[in-house]
Amino acid sequence: MRSLGLHMRLNGSLMALANRAVALQLPFFQSFFVNIGNNKMIQPTKQEVDEFVRYARTHFSQLYVHGSYWINLASLVHTGYTVFKKEMALAQRLSFTHMVLHPGTAKGAVTKREGIDALARVLNTINAVDHGLMIVLENTAHGNLAVGSDLSDFSLLFEKLDKPERVQFCLDTAHAHAFGYELVTEAQQNAFIALIDQYIGLSRVQLIHLNDTTQECGSRIDQHAIIGQGQLGRASLQRFAQHPLLSSVPLIMELPTLEFEHEEQILNDVRQWL
């Protein structure tokens, strides 16, 4: 069966999160390192780190940390680089395998290309040494100076990377729809996937965030919905998940806050598609 995971909100200990993931029969999960209870980055003790690593190596095939929204590596001013480095270091200690990042917004710049250049410089610095994490850049929903909403931004970025093989791509369906890519019909999905291949390369698609959205196409507003209850709808998301050119790519759903039983129901439903 194809791999299906979930983005999980950290509200307490990392072990509690991992136990919930196991109870939901997840082969992997994604989370922030910021605790939603106090909006602070977690600071596990060595004992807590060791316990989590032992548990994770037993139960999960890979682990995805989503970089916090304080990080903006395409900015020319406040980049959140210190936070980025701290989260990377914690991900390494906890044996996470992937770090998912929004490319950021070119704040302080006149053109978006300046932001792409800034992002490339940071990624080249980070990837100059072997840090053991795969950096996964995600398409976003916003316009203006936001980097990575327009798929062609990634083509420009990858040309500037010294080690492009160490940066991969996460495709978010809700973000693509909100930015203005139409994904409802089979023809629209085929055209969109052709653009991914043109600008990024299908071999770089490391992860799919299979998300529905409350927002109209082109709204440029990032607001997720329960799978099948948004503007994309169940049929189109099922078709996308089953597309033969993407059929081997792991999926993660980023759902609104739900009770355990509701998450379990949605997971079991989507698993029937795969």
C-alpha cells in the first residue's frame, strides 16, 4: 500500500505525538517543533531525545519536520536564519529525515528574483556540509514577492544551487489551487503535472501535501479544509492521488484540528484510494 501520513500538531511532548501517530497506524508523520500550547520551540532533554529516537526508529520509515513560519530564507532582512539552524540541529538530534520549508517572501527586495538569489545562497551554505537532512521546498499560495507559488520560481532556484540533488520538492494541492492553478478536472491536473515536470522535474517530487481548501482558485489565501469538503472536492483529490505519474510519492494530509476518531475515519477513507 502507498504511504499515507498526517501533519500532527505538537501540544505537549514529542513522545505523546509519536504515540498518537502509532495509534493512527501512520508509517510517518510531519510536525512543527513549535508547541501550540505556548508557541515556543520544544527543548527536549537528552533522555527525552534518546527515548524518542529509539521509538521512532522502531515505528516510522521517515519523519518530516515542517520549518516554522518564523523562517523566511528568501528575505533580505529578517530571515529567521537562527531559528532555521536551531530547528535543523534539533531535527538531526531527533533523527528526522526531511525538513519541509516554505521558500519565503523577498522582503526588503524590489524584485522576486532577489529573494530567489537570497534563498539559493542560504541553501548553498547549508548544503556545503553533509547535515543528513533532505531539504524539501513546498509551493505556496501567496502572490507579490512570495517565492515558490509560481512553479517557474523553482526552475530559477535550482539553476543557482551548487548541489541541487540535496533539495527536493513538496507539492501542496491546496496551495496550488489557491495561487491559481486549476486542479479539478483530469485535463487540468495533467496540465499542472506537466508544468511541474517542466519547471522542477517529476523526479524531484519528494512529497505531496494532499489538501483541500475552503478558498476559490486564485484567492491566494491559504486555508485548508477537511478532505472532500472544500473547493477541490473528494473526486478531484482522489484522481490526483491516483495519478500514475505521482503514484509512488508519499502523501501527507494537513487537516484542520480534529478529534482522534475523525482523523482515523478520514485516514481510513483515503487509504481506500491508494
